[in-house]
Amino acid sequence: MRQTPTIPPAEITRQLALCDQIHALLDQTPGQKLAFVDTYGCQQNEADSERLRGYLARMGYAFSDTEEGADLVLVNTCAIREHAEHRVFGNVGALSHTKRRHPGQVICVCGCMARQEHVAQRLRQSFPYVDLVFGPQLLWQFPQLLLEKLTTGKRVFATQDVPGAVAEGIPVVRQNPRKAWVSIMYGCNNFCTYCIVPYVRGRERSRQPEDILAEVRELAAAGYQDITLLGQNVNSYGKDLDRGVDFAWLLEQVNAIPGDFLIRFMTSHPKDAGERLFDTMAACEKVAPVLHLPFQSGSSRVLKAMNRGYTREHYLDLVAQLRARIPDIVLTSDVIVGFPGETQAEFEETLSLIEAVRFDALFTFIFSPRRGTPAEKLDDPMPKEQKNANFQRLLQRQNQISGEKHQAYVGKTLRCLVDGQGEDGRLTARTAGGRLVHLAAEPAVIGTWQEVRVTGASTWALFGELAAR
């Protein structure tokens, strides 16, 4: 079995000492130094940005909500789709203007895009004002890389292909006082033919369970009410540890931690989901009744071409098993329209799967070729116009289903976490199943659990009021 690589604690201690050196360096010029962290992509990127903020806070930076006037701008990128890359390049391009107005501004680009050689070359050649570039595997070395830039004045590109490792002890600055991300593993071994993640984030590596449980205990003691366990495929947790632990076991252990909090997790892979996970979810009272289970296509032939490791029939059987145990489960998923070689009949199979399952919500995408993946080289005869038309059909039908699902909540009273206030003055809350509720109530209840009576619904959200006590 491949050994899970870990960064020695002494190395993290050294990085923290380098943070202190940077702090002293910044103190040589007057004024509070500001950092702006701009995050794209998935929840794992959000969790990574919280660790980068932890390092930055240790260095003495305070945080700005805009790049204008910031002493350091850090762009944490996503490479999952072409649109995300175009958006990042556009926004990094706009930083040339802030750099012109603030010549001392340090601009860093990190994350999944930065790990791709063609991206690093483009940043090197076409964006000369970008000072530091590094991939996700070197996040733990951020202080060392930044200190090199600050002391030499030279651009630093740390995009080499290094195996990912688990690094414990990096400080974290969380963005939300009630909801927390907890990464339980990094990387992916699945190599779906359309996906860049295994190439930019490396192979699967699980954190030790005692480190995860210590983090959750700390969050629960601090009053966090909504804790999400993260991994590219959480169902694979523990396979690389050789300790006889798996994800269902971890869920049981987290569920046993004292505190009034909900447990969520993402993302699950159908090939590794099954009865043990579903039984555990049903038995653990803190595990939220929601599952994100990407199916990607309703055609078994397309699923095989995607290297997904399951069939249409297997996926439908999983849904039946899940709903037999948790009838009120909120089920969400991902789907790709227009995978290379998909026929019109195979798209109709995807539509029929949506009809059969009736998901609460879908994250829908038109196929986006990623450089370096096998799918990039596949023949793709379906015209773009047909893909767009299919996408709109799928979107329209799913919106109808989501609206019908939401309408069924009207009249029910649900326990919700009130988590903020919208621009219209109404409060926002979340059901245990993660459904958004626009709530007519006073701001004093923000941060509390409340019984909410649902009074209305739309495709995207519910509307409610506090239930009479």
C-alpha cells in the first residue's frame, strides 16, 4: 500500500517562524498591511484559502474586501472548467491597473490552475506583474515562497510536479462564525476522463482520524453549528491509511462529539457509496439528511467512457437504497451535457434518469475540455447548438422539479439555522437539508436554531416565518 506522505511538524514550525520574519519585515514600513484573498471554485479551495489567511494573519496582514489598496493580492484559482480559467485570467489581467496605482503591491496566483504548466507559462510571459505562482501541493510552503519574493524582489514560480502531502498545524482564519469546512483528505485517484483534478491536486491522501476529530471538537466547543467534511471523494477516506478506518466510521466518530451541530459532507462518488454509508447516515442524528451524489450521465455507455466505475442501473439502485433508509433525504447531483460522443438518445437517457430520481437540485454543466485529460482527444461530433439546446431542456425540466419539490415544503415547520441577512432586509436560514429559506424575522435570531414555518416557495428558495412558540 502506498504510504500517505506527511509534512514533518518541524517543517510547519519553520514556516511559522518565517511568518514571524515576514511580520518583522513588514513592520519596517508604517501602517497596517492589507491582504485581499480572491477564491474561485469548490469548497476545498475555500478551505485552502482559510489556511492561506491563517498564514497571512500570522505575518501581520489584516484583510481587505477589495484588491484596490491591498498590499498583497492572492488569487486562489480553479481549473475544473474553461469558463473558470477565462474568468481568472480576466481578473488577473485587471490587476495590472491596481499594480500600476500601487507599485509595491504583491500579486500571488495559486491553486489548481497554477499547477498546470501551460497556465504557469502564460502567467510568466503575459502577466509580468504577477509576483508569485504556486500549486496546491505547495500551499504549506507559502511563507517560504513569499519571503523569497519579498527579500529578493524576483518573481517566484513554484509549479514543479511534487507529490502532495498532508500538512497539519497550519493556522486557519475562518470566514464564517457558524459554518466550518474541515478537509478530511486531499487529491483523487479516480481519473475520470474529463477531470483535471487528479493531475493538479495529486493522489488521494487522508488525514489521520485523531487530527480530524481534534479539529471538529475544537469547532464544536467554539460554537460552530454547521460542519462540512470535505474531500474530492469523501467515500475513499482511510483507504491509504492502513488503519482499518473508513468514511462511515469517521462519520460515527464525529457524530459522537458533544455539541449542537449538523454534519455535512461532500463530495461522494457513487462507486464508493452504499449500504454501510447510508445506514450510518440514518443512524447518526447529527448527520444532515442531504447527499450530493454526482451521476454525470444517465447513459451507461457514456459513464464507461467517462471512467466513472458504475452504470445507470447501479446509480438508480443506490438511490432506492438511500431513500429506503432516509425517505426525506435531500438529493443533489452533478450532470454533464454533451460529453464527447454523446448521442441524442443518450442525452434522452439523462433526462429520463432525472425524471426517475427527481433530484432536489442539480449542478449542470456543458462539457468543457481540459488540457491533459483523455476526453480532450475524443471525437465530439454533436454540434454546439444541439448541446446548448439539450442543456436548456435539462435546465428547464430540473427547474420545474425543484419548484415542485420546494412547493411541497409549504405549510411544514422545520428546524433551521438562521445564518445571515439578505440585501432585501429579510434573514436567511438553512434547513437541515440545506435548502435556503428567506425568513421574516428580527436580526436578533441570527446565529440561532429556530423552528420556521414555510409559507411560500420558488424554484430556488423557500420563504418562511418563525413558528409560534
